[in-house]
Amino acid sequence: MFDTVRDDLRTTLDEIRAAGLHKPERVISTPQSATVEVTQGGRPGEVLNFCANNYLGLADHPEVIAAAHEALDRWGYGMASVRFICGTQEVHKELEARLAAFLGQEDTILYSSCFDANGGVFETLLGAEDAVISDALNHASIIDGIRLSKARRFRYANRDLADLETQLKEANAGGARRKLIVTDGVFSMDGYVAPLAEICDLADRYDAMVMVDDSHATGFVGAGGRGTAELHGVMDRVDIITGTLGKALGGASGGFAAARAEIVALLRQRSRPYLFSNTLAPVIAAASLKVLDLLESADDLRVRLAENTALFRSRMTEAGFDILPGDHAIAPVMIGDASEAARMAELLLERGVYVIGFSYPVVPQDKARIRVQLSAAHSTEDVNRAVDAFIAARAELAG
């Protein structure tokens, strides 16, 4: 049987390559950091890393690593179980309480990933008599999570409040019992921030709940790094915040849903990714507690990230590059043509700057881009070197 399937799969893979959509994996031989060493799939040697979600540079922070070593000795390697059987340790409960307090929510539930958190919310909270109203550019995990529920599905154009209100009216007209508006806090391909204050206003007007996936904001957006809800002054008006421990908060893995107490309580009883997946490794939970200590004790990492972001965006704009507006550490350099974006990324790698070109279907047709991600671990010299490499690569492309 597989011989027939094999031919079909090979044809599909050939089509992906022919369309310029193949995603090679570059292998690195160093810890995740502002500088990494590439050993396979590109220019060998040390390169500047401008494509990781390591926003605060904590993936190899010495205090985080030390906390992980200590936790490995104290708590062991893994739980080999799910939470409700024998998979809950004190460190898991402590992290849930700390995250809830940090995000201004009543409780938090940990998941293996934010993909699982988003996969476990909708089916648990919403039934066929309910409605979910989702931003058109929401993350794939939200889209997949919504598909698992029986709720009626409404979609509004990205950050379009008029369209959101239209969908809320339609949900009301259909007699929806519960309504849940869901949006990314920061849209990962654009670096755009959702207008949460206005979304909360509409939620109040139409008696809807609000859910935000803040994976690209938790830890560094907002005055205290508490995310887009803090940035917009609506921490007490957002009902559910999902997020990840795998980006700014240490960069390992794991996710969470922070929410009203009753929501979290029901998720513990009914959320399938929680009930049927092994517990988050205790070493990650303990290291995440150290990350929260660092975030709450000083703002130096957030300040440095903001400075690096401003420098990169201003220099690239002055050099004539098309960067989507904003001040987020995601700084998309718009190229347009997919093959040109891929070629630009290769030329940058040759010049010691590791970035990735994104094209359809990850982004719309003819909207290919190189998504640059700044980190607090980058030095001013690193940022300037990256900009200089972009300028040189563009010149070579122009031929």
C-alpha cells in the first residue's frame, strides 16, 4: 500500500520545492542566543540570529540555566503522567499562581504548549448554541481550536472594528447563548498589535467574552511586560489570556491559559489537551519562575529590547526598506516576490545574518517578507551589522 502513497507524497514534496515553499531546517551547534553557529543547511560558522522568538535573551541566561539545573536535581526529569493522576508537583502550582498574579487573572492552567492551550479552550467552553468571533489573521492554533468546537464561527477582517461589530450583531441575531471574541495580542507575521481597548468596548456592548493569545507579547509588551492587555489598560476586562513559555519567557516550551477562576476550573475538568497530555516538565516550571523573578525585579531587558527595535526600524527606514509600521520587536521587511525573499535570506546568511523569508501560504500572495526579530541579547553593534548586511544584500540582488 505505501508504495502508492510514497509516490503521491514525493509528488507533493516536489511541488512544494518547485513553488519555492520548501522549508529547510538549519542545524545549529550552540545554545539559542543572539549569536549561533550554523553547522548544516547554510553558511557554516557563527552568525547573528535575528529570527528567534528569544525577545528578552533569556534562552541562555545564566540565572535561568542555574535554576533549571537546581530544579533537575530537586524535582527530577519528568512526571511521566498527566496532572489529575500523579503529575502535579508544588512547582507547577507555584508557577500557575505566579502567572495568574503577573497577568492580573484569577487563576492559570499549564499546558504542554500554547497550541494545546488554544486547542483546549473552545471545545470546553462553547457548544452548538454559542458563537466564537475570530480575527481573520489569528494563529493556526486558534483556528484549529475553534474547529474542534461545535460553536458557530464568525470571522472579522484583521483589526477591523466595524466588521467585528457586524459579526457580533449577526451572532446576536442568531440567538447565540455565549459569545467569545478571540484575537492574537500581536500578529506574528506583521508585528501589529490588536486594538484591545476598542475590542473590550464592543464586548461590553454585545455581552461577549474576550480571549487574547499573547504569545508574542507576554514578558516584554506593556510597562511591566504583562502583555497587550496591560499596554491598552484592559487587564481587568480580558477574560482569557493564553500564552507560551517558549518565547520571551525563557524559550523552552509549555503554555498556559490565565483566566477567570471558573473558566480555569472547568478547563481542569474538561480540557482534553490538559487531561490527556503529560505534565509540563518540572525543570521548565522552575526555570519559568526564575524568569518571572527577573521580569519583576528590573526592566533592563525590556528597555534594551525597545532600544534595539527602535534602532533597527529607524536605520532600515532611512535606508529605504519597506518595514511594516509599529514599534514591536517583530519588524517585517517587505519584499513582495517569494523567490526574491528567499534569495535575500540566503545572501544575508552568507553575510553572517540568520533570517528567514516568509511567503505564501504563511503570508498572502505577493506579500513575501523577511521577518526580523530583535532581542535584548543583541548589542548595538549587532543591530548595525544586520542593517549593513541588508543594504549589501539588496545591492547584490539589484545586480
